[in-house]
Amino acid sequence: MNELKRNSFSGQQKAKVALDAVRGLKTINEIAQEHNVHPTQVRQWKKELVEQA
């Protein structure tokens, strides 16, 4: 069977994606495609960044 490998993102990568989302210059979908992550993950990282700021 094929095993799917999960991507592992550093805190720095997560912060960059979240900052892009907070800026609001692009849609969540555009940011997700650009950084090769799922849009739900972008929303989650954005929410965490806003809550911790």
C-alpha cells in the first residue's frame, strides 16, 4: 500500500503564510496554492496568529 507522507512546516513557514492571509492582498485560495497548503490550513494558521497577537 502507498503511504501518504504529511508535509511538515516550520514555524517560520506558517507565520509567512498566516501574514499573507492577514494582509488580505490575495484570497485564501490564492495563498494556499502559492504555498502548496490546503485553504483550511491557511485559515487555521491565520486564526492562531490573530489570537496570539
